[in-house]
Amino acid sequence: MSKPGNSTEGARAPSSLAMCSPPETALLRLEEVFLATLARVNSLVLEPLLVATSEPSAEPQSQECLQLLEQLHGSTQQLWAVTEESLRTLQERLCHPDSAGLESLLLLRHADRVLQVHMEYIESYTNCLVMQAFQKAAKGRREYWRGRRKALRQLLWGVSAESSAGTMLVQALRQPLAHHVQQCVLQLLSLSGAIGEHHPARELVVHAATVFGNLQSYMQQALDQAEATRSLWHSLSGRLWEMLCSPVRRLLLDSHDVPVTAAPLRAERVLLFDDALVLVQGHSVHTFDLKLLWLEPGQDGCVFHLLTPEDEFSFCAKDRQGQVIWQWKVTQAVCQALRGKKDFPVLGAGQEPVEPPAYRYGAYTFRAGGRLCHATYEGEWQRGRPHGKGTLKWPDGRNHVGDFCNGLEHGFGVHLVPQPPEDKFDCYKCHWRAGSMNGYGICEYGSDQVYKGYFQAGLRHGFGILESPPQASRPFKYTGHWERGQRNGYGVEEDRDRGERYIGMWQGDQRHGPGVVVTQAGVCYQGTFQADKMVGPGVLLSEDDSLYEGTFTRDLILEGKGKITFPNGFTLEGTFGPGFGQGLHTQGVLDTAALPPDPSSSSCKRQLGLGIFPECRWPGVYRPFRDFVAAGCPADLQEALLGFHVQSPRRLSRSQEHLCCERDSVGSLADTLEELLQHRQLEALQRYLGKALSHPQHPLAKLLRTLMLTFQATYAGIGANKHLQGMAQEEVKQHAREIWAAYRGLLGVALQHRGQMLEEEDAETRELQVHDLVLPLVLPSFYSELFTLYLLLHEREDRLYSRGIASLSLFPDTKLLKFLEVQRHLWPLKDLTLTSNQRYSLVKDKCFLSATGCLQKIMTTVNPREKLEVLERTYGEIEATVSRVLGREHKLPMDDLLPLLIYVVSRARIQHLGAEIHLIRDMMDPSHTGGLYDFLLTALESCYEHIQREDMRLHRLPDRRDSKEPFC
């Protein structure tokens, strides 16, 4: 600290002093005196105290006193610095009144900064006062302070000669500041009166006078609270003192002063501090953080209630006045604690809000037993309960980050559970209700298994997918329904170790009921399961279309009575069992009289799974959507019922401080419903549905995305078996119906919001809308797996068709037209452009080019209706070419159309035409039956069958010498 003489150097011109107001001159002298006093206090009091407490021989508790005195010393230095700066601005003003206005004075220009420095000094001083730091520091050097009594008394007034050294030290560090603040208030008020109302600096002067006036009140309250707290610490027993005593804690109210009783604890004493409420019961102390204290008035005039995170207390005052005092003090203390700084100038004066907010943020460690025992919650609260967003941490490493409601996990949350002894963990990213998982969630287990699906009461319930890692000892994937944590209902399980997939019903976590097993080798089994075992007769289909009807073992080995139908039509009926080695033992009758079956017959295309499962196989996928619609599409349930999407399921921070899960933002459902109402006309609705089904956050798109997962789980990979084609195409149509029903449900909610009702829809209209609107839009999502099944089912016919196409492609155009018996007057020879030395019989791929090119477009779309439109345009191009050849409009009869269409098909060289035709036929709108589209598709089917015929493949290519066509 610099010497006061250095700060007052420089002469003041008498003429300048005369030009300034007396209050300004008084302020200058006041700052000079205070600065000098601070220097004397520092050298006479503070520095000796610091020396006394830092000596090696000092008592153990002197370490705390040393820290407090060092803080006070630092505050004194700051107070010195700001006073010195204030003095400098006053000197500048008095020396140069013309250039330095009142606005340049530090006391006026930065009154709030000066206030802050004074408050910090008061805080440091009262901390020392509360802990009796002055008395403890002076205790070890009594002779020294006895010799300084005279010097100390020169700094003080109103102190008797018999006062102890500790009392003099207390007053020496208080009286100069109190006197200085009091005089500043008086001089600033005088200055306010001297400069007049219209002076430009008047507002600054009034503000500074108000600040110092409030500082007086603040100082007096701080001193009163410190004295009361010091007296309390002095009266407490050693154990209670150790538990409660803190330099920064201040007593606001004591039940010994204003009586109050607390129930149900029956506390002997109630202490209200500025940071906590304390109930003393014998040697037990119950401390409650004011930030997590809620006050509620009682029905009785003398009673009020306090809520804490774990307890609820009723406080009863002796009289109405006592109840008002306690209730007001607690309310203001809570407000002050939440603001994080002391009220200024006094507790509760001029602060907003006057009542504590119901919603707060804070941290608390639970003490009582139960699931939250020793857990720490940090986050938002309401009425003593976690409510809002927060983090819950247990000592054993468990963590929950998310939404809470009335003290329980409710809403989206991420739950982390360590799995000792390995450094692994289970991570649950789920929706919660009333403390347990409920709704959609993604769970990543320490075993590296992942579950994505629905929960109820903390257990897997509804639709869900459980998948093990590829490196597991028994890798598997289950896609299906759950009930109370067990697989139950319809589901698909892939056993990658055995190379097989089970499609069927489950009960109690076991295969139970009708089911289909598909193996990687192409073998299919259909039968009944009970308690995870095959029971009763079943059907076994091998890849070469061999059929076995009878009983089996667990490994699909023929055992018991049965019948085998071989691909060539032979049958073997009898008793089967395992033979030596890998062989099969049988005893029965072999029938070789039957003829080989037609490759296109139903016996060669036997379908499994039809009629044995419920029509709606995936209720767990549809039900959450229906529940969502039935509830009126509430936005807060959208994610829990419809699911959410995470960018990377495994990217989860393991940091205990930053546990989080990033999800794609959920769109506004109100906007979705409003937009839905604006697109009800046919064309607009078609565009809207196409946009909705492709938008990742639209409810319909979420539903479709889940249905895609179920379809891939059933029919992709091992499930790509031709005997499941009928089951798959039925499932696609059912999905289209459900998506239309989902759209109608959303439309009904949107109309309800406008006070309107949705009109009923008859079955015929519904089927028309499904096939005309929805099916073409959803089919692309399932097309890859579905078309693969059609390819496998019609592979044999397509192979014959390809050979026929290869044979016909050898023909030049005229030879092929003649071979197909197209009438000669219909040949489009005008379209052939010949070069020199070229004749018609050698030209290839030049006739009906427009029709051929048009038909080839049938492979560019997956929409059955668009494929039929391509076929219609092809027919139109053939007729247009013929009409041009004849020079008049001509309608082709079936006898003329079929050979021309065969020509166009052979030149279009469409791969897998059989699969294309059957997919169109199965997915075609039923309303087209018997119409033009049906006629054209039938004609195309006839062409396809003709090209497969043996006479198409084993024809003799005509010798060019037999040709009678002229050279050009």
C-alpha cells in the first residue's frame, strides 16, 4: 500500500478552489482524510495481524484466520486504490474546473464501481468478524497490542479505555469506513442542492447520493447479521459448530428469537441462514439448501409448509405476527439465494421477483433409501421434485440424462449402466413414463447387442428388433413382436450360425404356432411349432422343387410317416428315418407312373405361409400409429409413439458430464396437419402423399421406414426364396392398406381440429384408393426384395424365354415376320432404308422401331400402372406403324396383333419378362380387370408363352437361297 503523502502531492491554486462549490472541496478533504486513515489502519492493525497469524508458533486455527485477514487486506488495497483514484479526479476538477466538469469525478461517473469495492470490503470484514479473526489474532500478542492501545484510540471514538484489544481492532477496521460513507452521503446531498435542478450532472449526483445512502443501510444490515451469526457460533456446542460454521454464512432468523416449531421432526431449534434452513434436533442437524426450498401457505393463519427434495415440513408460529415474519424472511432468503448475490441495500428491498419462481435449477444428492439413494440430480426442479431437463448420477456409475416429471424420468432420456468387471456399459436411449421405459427406444448393450423398438413398464413390449454383433458366438437377429420382455406374436428370427430364418408365431420367448423355416441352402419348411419344437406334420420344399409332406426332426431331417414328390413327378410314400452316415432310411412305395409336371403349374410354384398367419402380421408397427391418432396426434407423444432417428446409433459420449444423444429434429405436426387439409383433391393428394412418404420426419414416412425394415428382415438374404413370393406380395398390399388407413387417421384429426368430421369410406372406394394412389407410391420401397422373389419364382420360364429370344434374334426382319406368320401387307418395308448391294432379307432390327423402343421402357419404372401405360403406348405405336403402311387407320384384330407383338417383344429383348408380367398382374388395380389394360397384358402373356415354346427354339433358320425377295 502506498503512503498517503504520495497521493496528495501537488499544489492547489487558491483561485481554483474558490471557483468550486464547498461540497466539492469537502469531498476532496474527506477523501484525503480517509486515505490517510486507511494507511494508518493498514500499518497499525492489518500488517501486525497478518504477521501474528503467520508465525510458526501460531495456533492451528490461525490458518483460517490468516486466509480471512489476507482477503481483508486485499479488499483494503482495492478500497485504497479506488479512493486514491477518486481523490485524483477531485484534484483535477479543483485545479481545472473549466476543463474538468462534475461528470469527470469518479464518485459520480463510476458510482457503481466504487459501491462494489466498498461491498467487497464489508464482506471481507464481516467474515473476519463472524469468525472472531481479530480476537484470535490478537490473543497471541497481548503485550504488543497493550502497547498500541493509545495509538488505536486515536483512530476511534466512543470506545472506553477499558476495552479489550480485540474490541479496539474490530472498531478500528469499521469506524473509519462507516464515518467516511456517512460523510459522503451528506456532502453528495449538499452538492445536489448546490448545483441546481437543471445542471447536466445533477442526475449523476443524485444517483451517487442514493448509492452511498443505500450503502449505509447495507453496511448496517451486514454488521447486524454478522454480530448475530458470531453470537450464534459462540453459543453452539463444538460438534454443531463444526457442522454449521462457515465464514460466509449469515444468520437471518432464529426460532429462539421468533418462536416456531417444525413437524414432523419436532426440531428443538430452527435456524434460517442466507444459504440454508437448519433444523436442530439434539445432536442431529438437518440442513436444506434454500435454492431447493419451496414455501406454501397453510390453511391455518399461523402455519406454513416447506417442501424439500425429500421432505415436507409444517411450521407453526406462536402467533400470526411470527408466521408473517418467518414466511417473509424465508421467501426473501430463497429469492436471494436463487439470485446468487446479496440483496441491496437490504434483504428483500426492491428486488424482482418478490416471490421465488416455481421452476428452478439446482443440484441435490438424495439421502433416503430407495432407487435414488445417494444419487445426485442436477437440473430443473418444481415444488421439490426433479421436473424438466436434468442429469441423475448414482455412485455406482449409472447415469440418466433427459426429461423428468414430478421426480420421475418422463420423456426422452439416455440411461447409462456400467457392466463390471469389463469396461462396458448398457446404454438406453428411450422414452420414459413415470420412471420406466415406455415408448420407442434404442438400447445398446455391453454385449454389443442392439435393440430398437418399443417398451412398456421398462420391458420390451410391442414391435422391436434385437440384433447381436456379427462376431457373437451365436449371431442372430430378431424382428418382431414382444410382450413383457419376451418374444410373443408374429416375428422373424435369423440364426446366422445355422444359416436359417424362422418366420412365424412366438409365445413365451419360444417358437410356438404356425411357422416357416427357410435355410441358406434353399430348403423351406412349413409346419407347427410348440415350445420351440416342431410338432405334427409339415411341408418341406427343396430348391429343386422336391416336396415332402410328413414329420421332421429339429434339424429338418425326415423322420416318421411322409410322402416325397420328386420334380419328375415320381412319388415315394412310406416311413422315413436317419440312415448310416449322412444317408436316409426309408420303407415305402415308389410310384413312377406320373408324368413330369408342367413347369408353370401350381405344384412347381407352391407357396408357403399363405393363410396360416394373421392377415395383419405387424400390429406392433401399426398400433403405435393408431394410438397416436386416437390421442389426437399430440406433439409431445410424436417421438415416443412414432420413433426417432439417430445419425449413428453407436456414437454416444461416455463422458459422465456430457452424456447425450443427438436425434433429428421433429417437425411441427400442426403444420403437417394443416398441409394435409390443403391437398385433398386427387392430383394434389397424389403429390402430397409422394412428398410425405419421402420426407424423413413425416409420420407416414416413419411408418413406411419401419415396414421396410420388417420386409427386408423377412425376404432379403436367406429369406429370398421363391416359395415366399405370394406371402410377400400379399404383405406389400397390406402395408399399402395400412398406410392409407394411417393417412385417413391423420386427416380425421386435422378435420377435428377444425370442428369437422371425416366421411365414412366404403370397402370398394378404399381398395380403389389403395391400388390407384398408395400402392404405386410404396412399391418402390419394397421393390428390390419383391422383384427378386418374382425372379426366383419364374426363373425356369424366363430361362426358356431367353433361349427363345436368342433364337429369334438370329432372324433378319423379313424372315422373322414371315416366320411369325405376319401378313405380308402389314410389313413396314417402307421403313427400311437399304444401302448398295443390300436386300430386305438381310436387314435386322429396323422394323417397328418406335414400338420396340417404347416397350423397352417397361423396365425403367416400378409402378404397375406406368408399366401398363408403356404397354398401351407400345400397342399404339404398332397400330400407328401399320396404319402408315396401309395408308389408312387400321385397328388390329387379335390374330394380327399377336404375331406383331411377338416380333416387337423379341426385338425389345426385355430381361426377366416373366417376372415383370406376373408382378404387373399381381399388383394391377382390380378395376382394370376386363378392360384394355387386362387385354394388353393378356396379349403380352401370350407372347411370352409363345416365345418359350420348343418350336420357337428349335426352328431351322431359312437358307438365303430359298428367299425370293429381290435385290435392291
